[in-house]
Amino acid sequence: MPGCADYLAWFARLMVACALGLAVPVWAGPHDGYFRTSDGVRLHYLTAGQGPTLVFVPGWSMPAEIWAPQLEHFARHYRVVALDPRSQGRSEIAKSGHEPARRARDIHELLNAIQAESVVLIGWSLGVLEVLAYIDAFGSDRLNALVLVDNSIGEEPPPPSDPTFLPRLRKDRRTTVERFVRNMYKTPQDESYYQRITAAALKTPLEASVALLGYRNPREYWRQLVYGTPTPILYAVTPRFKEQAQNLKKHKPEVWIEVFEAAGHALFVDDAARFNALLDDFLFTKLPVAGATTR
């Protein structure tokens, strides 16, 4: 079964450490990793820990470091990897490839670079569409589970949109991005944090940013991918996507859903303790262990 050997090996190490009274490995900070894609773009990722592999994909123009609360928490028991997608974070600015198919291939090539035969893929915002595009291009055989965080999955009803965002982005990019970043949170963050995330977002060139907002696949495309995968799914959302989550649960009862009523778009930062506990429970239930099988 995919991933079972990796998980059992990690679990055995953990049990031995506990039996001998040894310290369980703790957070020591992430390390930088790089690989070159098949079209020649140098991509950066953060990694830490050992065990079953969790791969985190951030959203539109966001850096890998936005997953810091998850990297620290899950590195205690897992190998965690957070990708800086092309033209984001510390990855190289790419001249092309800002569409779902190429970004999905980047994820595939990341998994090859880190030699991950089985993973849990966790996508947030635009990253939701990109991990679904990965499934369309490469299937789900490598996936132990799929975590989709706060974006539409093509289920009903369609979310409200803001037709003014793109014109505002073109007219005054800095102000628009600054407001976008601040509006991702309902819990106040340190001013230095806002500035760091904003500065990272502004590294993505304007035309790349616009291209990333122009994914033209019909809503049915994403919905069919969600309903067609046998991979266990967790769908964690803010109220904007609450009805989509409820409809998904109605038609695909095995899916886990969670609505973060009081959190902003970056719910895994706004309410990191709750998100981490939810993901802990989901992984404990869904990852292959002795006597269990993957779907």
C-alpha cells in the first residue's frame, strides 16, 4: 500500500525512542532545498523533520514561510515540505508556466526531487486548484490524503467575486497587495509579519500575478476532480465556502469538512492551534498504519 512502509518505519522509531526514554525529535527550524524543473526554473522549498511526508502548497503570490505554524508543529512527527511555487517566495522568477498544468508538473517534479513515493498534499487558496490539477495530470496513486484549504472546489453555490480586484491590482499594485495581505487575517498579526508577507507577495511580477488569477477551467472541471479521486479528503474553509463544504459532505459523506467561522482566509495562521489539531486527527485516521488501508 502506498506509504505504509514509510509510516511504519517512522512509528517504530518513535516507539523505540519512547521505550528507551530518548527525546522525540523536536523542531530545529526548516532547511532550504532547491531543485530545477524540466523547463529550467530553479524552485525553492522549506523542509524539516522525518517520517511520512506532508507537502504544503501556498496560495496566490504567497511564500512557503506562510506555513510556518504547520512546519513547526508537524516536523515533530513528519517530514514537512513547503513549496515556493515558481515566481513566488525564494523561487526563481519564471518567464512562463503560470497556469495549472505547468504548476501541477512543478509539484510532481518536487515530489521526485525529494524522493517522496507517497505524500499528503495540502493546498491553500490557489494551491487548492494546483493540487487538483496535479491529480488530473498525474493521478492519485502517490497520495495518502488530500487537504484543501479555503478555495472553491466547483461545488454549488459559486462564491461571490470581486470584479474590481484585477483593475486595482494593475492601477496600484502595492496598495492592493498590502490590503489583500492584511485582509487574510482576522486575528491581528505583528506589523513586521504583515510587512514580511507583503514584501514576499510583491516579489511576484505583476504579469505573473495576473496570469495566476486567470485560470480558465470551468467550475465543473474542479468539481469532477474532487469527486473522482479515491484519496481521503479534508476540506477546511471559512464561511465563504461553507455551503460548498456542506454540499460536498452531502454527496461524498466520507470527506471531512470543517468551517472556521471566526478565521480569515489564512485560517491556518489565524487559528493555527485548531487547524493543527484538526489535521493531526485527520492524519491519524487516514494515514496507513498497521491494520488499515488507504482508499
